[in-house]
Amino acid sequence: MKTENNPIQCDEHYQTIRLSEKEMQDPIQVVNDFFNNYDLVQCRKFVWEWFKAVLSSPEFADQEGHIRNGHAYFYEQVEALVEATYLLKVNFQYTKNQA
């Protein structure tokens, strides 16, 4: 598990921090590994559980409306990103199998 890097403390905020050199050369393998560990239903469930945890936290209740709305929008965007990535994986595998 790669959790030693804290992205908030990373000096290079706009650089990858979780990918190895090999993974950067073959990012589709990262996608394949991800979806070999989690299916689309599990991803949605985990993202929803994270969002519910944020909603129920005392810190969230104290935030201004636009910040709370930002969390909701981010949740929706992450879910859409997971779905799009899943489709990329499926389409890549289909194309690869057709070749």
C-alpha cells in the first residue's frame, strides 16, 4: 500500500506522487490493477461511504454552504471519473482483443 506520501505536503503538487516509473510508462496497467481489485459497484459504494463520512463529520457541519456544495460536486466528479476510467479499460481490452 502506497500511503507514505501526503499530497498536501508535496512540493510538486502538479506531479504524480503515487505512480512508479513503470506505472507512468504503462498507466493502463494501473487502471487494470485497480479494476481487478474493485468492480464498479464497489467503487461507487466506497466513494459514497467516503462522502457520507464527510457529511456526518462535525467539521462539515461548520463549513459554509459553497464549501459543502464543493464536496458534493467533487463526489459526483469522482464517481464520473471512476465510470469513465472503467469504460476506458473495457474499450482498451476490447480493442486489444480485436487486434
